Amino acid sequence: MRKRGAVNSAFKLRWCVLNGGVLYYYVRPESSRYQGWVDVRGCRVWKSSEGGGFQLEVNPAAQERKYTFELDSEAARTAWLDAFVSNCSYNIPDAPRAPSVKQLLAAM
């Protein structure tokens, strides 16, 4: 997915993992540390086509910020939307510890 920055509004490619109600995003797939995370428990998520792309808007319940993600196809956007919806009700600790991308891929 590509994520729109909070300060720089350009989309940047991020490798994302949705795990236990938290979306972790990484700069590279081999990264052992995440770039950031978004608590999606209780979030609002919807499709957007702003700018003509396949986008998702995510508004976490605990934040005023809205996150915008862009995907390559409608199928990918629908798959991520379904994943967000199914992860919005998880109960997790307030300070998540993210596994590395390698650990998550190895578990698949």
C-alpha cells in the first residue's frame, strides 16, 4: 500500500501488516522495526476515489487524524477494507509491540 503523509501529502510505499487491531507500517519488507502504527480498534474506514485512485480512508477512534492509503486495484482495496472491518474490534494493550515483517511472513 501507499500511505499519505501527515506533513508531506505525497503517497509513499509502505509494507503494512494488520495484526490484533493494529496496522503496522514499514519502510521496507525486510525492516525489523516499524515506521509507525495505527490503532484501528473502533475505527471508521471507507472507500475513497479522491484523485482517481483506489483509496481507503481510516479514521481511528482515539485520534483526530485521518489516514489515507492508496492501493493498486479495486480487489486489493476491498481485501484491505474487509481486513480493517474484521480487526476493528480487537482488544489489545495500549502500547503494542510489533513483530517484524519477517516474523509475520514466517508465521503465514
